[in-house]
Amino acid sequence: MKKQSVDIWYKINPLLGFIAMFVTQDIVLRFFFSKKIIINNNLSIPVNSSIILAPTHRSRWDGLVLTMAMGRRVTKKDCRFMVTRSEMRGIQGWFLKRLGCFSINQLSPSLSALRYAVKLIENKKQLVVFPEGKINKKGKKLVLKEGLYRLARLGARKTNSIIIIPIGIAYSRVSPRFRGKFSLCYGKPLFINDYIKTSIKEFNEILHSEMTKAEKIALNKVGR
């Protein structure tokens, strides 16, 4: 029997998850940033929905900020991050695997990785996909990757309640600095069933527009 890729089959380690949450949210974020602003925009998510978070990607801090705003303490669901294979190497990869992250080859995704992502969606988990595909520090307009929409369409075959939440994340400086501020703003939720007949290009334009609107609000809150 072929051995499954260790990059995608790790479950969240309860003890490590608890420690990581305490260290990052109660110590690191609280100590590093002077102000944390979450703009809810009256966001209300049905409890039994599958959630795909689609945030802008401006810094390596984004994952911690997103987990603070939409992680287990808030939604009762862990953020399951889809990351690039390069991020899963070494000691960093060792921790990420055990905190619920899994890797995917952006140029040629494996069937096992795709099946795993769809399984998370089917099981009502909270999947995080950065549509820009990489850190886009200065917020240049990029063509969004096609993976998020493809995964949502595949997941829609298994469950009829998939919500994509565009998110804008902003910092008071382009490169976050000690005692700076950050802001996170939720955009308008997109119900995938409303876009089943929409082309990938059209959907990504809608998604990019909602992410940009949310980011502009977040930028304004941090003085940029």
C-alpha cells in the first residue's frame, strides 16, 4: 500500500495547538502590536456551513492575525491553512503540519492534496486559501489563482453550504513594525451555489473586488 504524503495527513496536535494559541495570541500578538482592530461588518455565518477564508496576503503575520480573528476561540473551528510546499520544510514545517496546515504544489496539485482539501470542506472545516498565491507586500493587483474556486466547485458536489469569506488585512506600515497596528475586515460572504455557472475568471474578479473593498477599509483604520 502506497504511503500517504506526510505533508497532508497530519492532524492537529491538541497540546501543541493549545500552546501555540496561547503563545501567539496571548503573548506575541499582544506584545508586538499596539492596537488590533477587527471590523466585523455584521458577519453572520450559519453554524453548519463549510467555510473558505480568502484573505489578502501582505505579511507572514497574516496567519497569526487570521487565527486570532477567526480561529477556535471565535468560531469554534481551527483554521486549516493550505500553504506552499516550501513552507513545509524544516522545523517550521514540522510545527505547521501538527497545527493543521497542509501543502500543495501550486503548479501541479496532487490528487491526494485536492481530495484532502475537499474532505475538509465536506466535513464543515474552516479552510484558509490565500488567493494571491504568495505574499504581495505592496498590494499590487495580481491575477488570483484558480485553486480556490476549483476546490469550492468540487466541494459543492459533496455539500450544498459552502461560504467564501473575502478578508482584507492591513498593517500601519507596509512591513509590520514593533508596536504598530493591524486591522482585519470581513468582506461580503460569497455563497458558492450562487456562482456555480460563473467562469473562474469572472468569479475571481468578483472575489478580488470584495477582498480589495475589505482591505481599503482595513487600511483606513490603520492610517494608510
